[in-house]
Amino acid sequence: MRALKKEYLLLTLFRSITITVVVGVGIYFLRGYGELLRPLLGLVLLTYLTSYIFWISFKSGINLKFLIYIQLILDIFIQTALIHYTGGILSEFTFLYFFTIMQASLFLLLKGAVLTATLASIAYSVLLILERNGRIIPILDYSTAVTREGGFFLLKLYIHVLFFYLVAFLTSYVSEQLVKSGRELEITKRVLRQVKLDTSAILENIPSGLVALDMWGNILYFNRAAKKILGFSGRPHLMDMMEEVPEFAAELTNILLGQEKQKRREIEVKTADGKEKPIGFNHAYLYDESGAKRGAIVVFQDLTEVKELEWEVRKLDRLAAIGEFSAHLAHEIRNPLTSIRGSIELLKEVNLDGDARKLMELIIKESDRLNRIVTDFLEFAKLPPPKKEEIDLVATLNRILDLVSRSVSIDKKIRFIKEFDDTPLRLHADESQLEEVFLNLISNAVDAVQTEGEIYIRIAPPGAEIMRLNGDISRVPEDRVAVQIRDTGVGIDEAQVKKIFEPFFTTKAEGVGLGLSIVQRIIGNHGGEIKVESVKNKGTIFTIYLPRENSENG
């Protein structure tokens, strides 16, 4: 409203100034004509009076557009009267029509400018027709006097020079406004582009998947995380999703149909690249100005890591309970077991026949096996914290490798392939616990290979490339050292791989399934991590990551 008031005030002032500068100065040059100039003075006063009336009317709240139309009509009437009075077709004041038309274009745009130009054309045409037919006669006809009278000469010169400068000022003003508008438009475009880039960068780099779609199932936006989570390389259509990820597509369809009332939920999805992932959903609808639903935004996350952490927490709780129970049970078993074995050893001194002696030896053998199980229970339940000291990882691994290779039956065709040299690699760790880890993993590899195959052992320094079982390449973190033990054995089912570190889970006919649980706890107590990959009938690979802290190559 303030801007309109300012612009209308400028228009009113410009109107008064124009009539003063043009007509007022003309009256001064023709002041010698006395009574003949009174109508011109009347037109000037009429312009002042109407400008004042229009301004008061505008301040009182009358519609601005209506006032402008009335003012333009009145201006054309005044200008036509002025043209008639000052010579009609020979008048020098016809250019005043141009200012009125320009004013109309500024306030009423093209429609107002065309209407004003039409009205001016009609008024001027009627004036000339009436003058030609002799119905009206110009009062100041100076067509022949301009060369004789100095006042007419100066008036003609003044009007043309004034018009030249007015055109110069107006066109330069319009040009400057166009340049200014162009600059502002360019700045606005730059700002909008930057905002768009910033928004796009934010949406592309958030870790959550984001999908925006309209009510017809057209996907309008599909960010980088969405492609990664669902296994797509580009932006798909909903129909593509129905084929590749039907569970996800069904959720989107339910959202569009308004059948999904629950905002947050979880589903299991088989992605386009064949992986099964738990997905967490959240959605919101898009509405237009009328409140009609025009689409939906779906935000989702891959919950695989969250589920793994939850599973780890549950496993730790279970381990704590099992450990407490195992310690109690082991003590309860070991005491009578020691008595039984001691008694049998005493009975062996008695001369017994063959069958009785065989039974005694069987009791001793099974007692020893039961004692080993109890020992495993106690070790699992009361695994001591590592006593770290500087060790040579290469020497430790070589020692265990030599021990296992010597214990393998000669009828087995198993090759141990070292993928590291004997350059010492020193780090701080509990050597006896790491020996137990390597002994367990390499022995398991021997069992998996059975009678013929290869076992690969590798030490990878920080930053080195290591190959996964599926052929993918990854790098060892800069703060870690990796040890890989890979076999070409029978492999493990995918379902069993997920349980392989659980206590009491085993794929062997004998054993209680505590070995790998102890291995995982030892590595965890060292601040490391152990991962397993396996493919049925292709082999298994265990990768151990140990902290590099306080380690150096020697």
C-alpha cells in the first residue's frame, strides 16, 4: 500500500509539473496576447485542482485503478482542449498524449495503455474532423506568425528542446530500470540456483532414502541413498518397483491409496540387487493450495546395522547369563568328575580281565573329554582380560601354522599357503590368547577342507587391499592390521553363518560350540573385530582386524 501511495503521488506531481513546465512557460512566451491566454491559465488551474481532488480521493480509500482511469480520461480531455486552443493540427502540444499513454502503461500495463491510446486517438481524430469541417476554429493560429513573432518562435523552439530532453530522460530512466531489473533478475536466478543446489545437495547426501511421488505413481524424486538401499542405479517408476522390489512398491501403493494409517513401521524387503534388508518407513502427504492431496514423501532407512546391534546386545545379555550358569555348572561337574577319574585310576592297578579293563579305559577317556568340555565352559565364563605386551604377530602366526601343519595326517592333501613374508610386525596384544584364536581358526579350516584343498593365511598391513569371498575389494582401515584365514572347504549355509559366533552353536558332530564364541570375545577384548564370509561348496574366509595402536614394523 505504501508503494502504491508513493507511485500515485509521483504521478500526480509529474502531471502538475508537466502542465506547469509546458503550458506555464508557453503562457510566459505568449504573454503579449493578453485575454487570449486566459483559457490556457484555466487549463493549468484545472490540472492543479483535479490533481488535488484525486489525491484526496485516493487517501480516503477510493479504488486506485478507478481513480487512474478517471484521471487519464480527464487528462486526454484537457490535452485535446489545449491542442485545439493552440492551433489544432498545427499545435506543438500533441506530444502530451504520449506522457498520458506512458502513465497508463506504468499503472495499468498493456491493457490500460491500449485503452488510453485508443481514447487519445478518438479524441484527436474528432478534433481534427471538426476543425476540417469548420465546426470549430483554433483560437491561437500561429502557423503564419511563427516566423514573424518572437514569442511563437521561442515557444516552438522551447517545446521541441523540452520534448527532446524529456524523451532522453524518460528513455534513459526506462533503460536504467530495465538494466536494474535485469541485474536483480540475474541475482535472483543465482540465488534460486544456489538454493536449489544446496537443497539438492542436502537431499542427495542425507543417509536416509527419500522418495517423492505424485498420486499417479510417478516418482518425482529419488535420492542417492534410496538408490543404494534399494539397489537401483537410476530413478525407477512405480511399475519397475513392483517387479524389482514388490514389498516396497506395495507400501508406496498403500500410502498413495491412503490405506497405510501407521506413520512408522518396518518391513523386510528383497532389493533389486537380491539382498534382503529390514527397512524402516515414515511418510507424509503433499497438499496443494486448496488442500487436495497431490502426492507423498516417503523417508526410509536400512535397519540392517541397527538390527545387528540389537542382536549383539541380546547376545551379550545371553552370554552373561550363560557364563554365570556355566561357571556354576562346571564347578559342580568337575569336583565329582575328579573323584571318578581318580577312583578308576586306582582300580586299574587291580588285575582285571580284558572287557573290564576296556571299560575302565573308556571311562577315563570320556572323563578326560568331559573335563575338556568343563574347561571350555570355565574359559568361556571367566575369560580373563588380555595381558598386552609387545609381540611379533608374524612369529606368533608362523608358530601356530607350523604346529597345525605338523599335526595334519599325512594321508590328507592339504596345502598351507602363506601370503605374507617373515618381516616382523609388532603390536601390543596377549600372545597366548591370539595363539588360541589362530589355532582355533586354522584347525577349523583343516576340518572344513577335509581330505584335500588349500588354506590361505595372509597378514595385511594398514591401508592394504584385501579380497572378499565374492571378489569385491576392500581396504584395511589405517588404524588396523588384518589377518585373513581362507579355506577351499565345504563352506557354511547362509543361515548358519549368522549364528556361527553364538555359544553352543556348532556344525560339527562333536564339540559344544564354544570355540568361535571364545575367539570373538578374545578379539573383542583386544578392541578388534572378526568377520566371516562363506559360500556353500566354495569355502570360508575369516578376517580379523586388530588395533594398530602402539604397533610398528620392525
